[in-house]
Amino acid sequence: MKVLIISESFIVRDSLSNLFKEIFDNVYIESTSNKNELETKDLSNFNFIFIDATIRDTEIITIVEKTRNISQDTKIMVMDVRKNKNLFLELVKLGVDGYILNILDKEEFIYIVKRIMMGKKFYDSELLQESIENQIDATNVKLTQREFSVLTYVCKGFSNKEIAKALAVTDYTIKKHVSSILHKLHLKNRQDIIIYARDNNLVQSN
């Protein structure tokens, strides 16, 4: 397992290096804050790339684009404390695997990383929901706040049972919300919801 950590902060680099050693056995970790040093690395050699969005947006986009051009298997995760919606949407288009706003809980971070390594996408619910709200508002579709939340989880590949647990409601309640979303968006099934979000530059299918 080879991990690359890109951040201008030595605290982020050192802390994440230790954390990744906890998550994975036999892990090899490299970290960099220097653009010139990064250009000498073969990004296809890494299984997981973590990018702290403190560097320029154009540099982040270039890194993700370059990695995707040479490898579809390398997992890419971005942490963006600035909550840059434009950068988020651009990176989703390029196929970034994870996009978070911060690391507040160690166990949650470990869960997210493992989920990404299993081939799942993970986008911060707050940023994803705001992006969906803006897009749907633009098309005059009136979804409730709770329906937005359910839509967010559906786009992340959660089942009704998983969504019900996350929102502390019954499976039946989630089923009703999903049915309402399908009706309002004129869609047929859950896959259509994900495709709708993807086609509107919100998320990609898991």
C-alpha cells in the first residue's frame, strides 16, 4: 500500500502519516509540500493520494487530472476547509473519490478512507447538499430539506436502511421520501437519481 500526502502544512503531513500507519498494514508513505518535488513523482505508483486544498486550485486540478489520465485505480481524496463549491464540482467531474471539509473525528475519517478504498465515493454531505440545492433550485424543483438530505445519501450509495439509521427515522419514512423525490424529479428509480445528480455535475455513480 503506497500513500502520497500533499499539503503545505507539516502538521497535516505528519499527523496523517501516523494515521495512515494505523489504518493500513505494510504502508509506504510519502509526503510533499513542494510543487517541484511533486513533479518528479510517478503518481501512478500510489494507491491513495490525499490532497490538502491549501495549494492553488489549478494545481489541485492538474494533479487530479494527471493522475486520472494515467490511472483509474488510484484513489484520490481532497480536504478543503475553504468549502470551495466550484473546485468541488470540477473535481467530481474529474473523478475524485473523496471530498471532505475537515477531519473532526478519527473513527469517521478511518471509515471514509476504508470506504473509498473499497471503491465507493464519499463527498461531504454539507457541500453535496448545497450543490444539489443550488442545482435543483435553478430548475425550480421544490424538495423539502429532509428530501435534500435523503437525496444526498442516495447519491452516496446508501440503502434505505442505512439512511434511516443515519437520520434516526424509520425505513418506511425514507421509502416515502425516496418516492417523493422520484415523483418531483420525474425519475423512475434510485439509479436515475444518481444519474440525475451526475448529469448535473453533482456526483458520479459509485
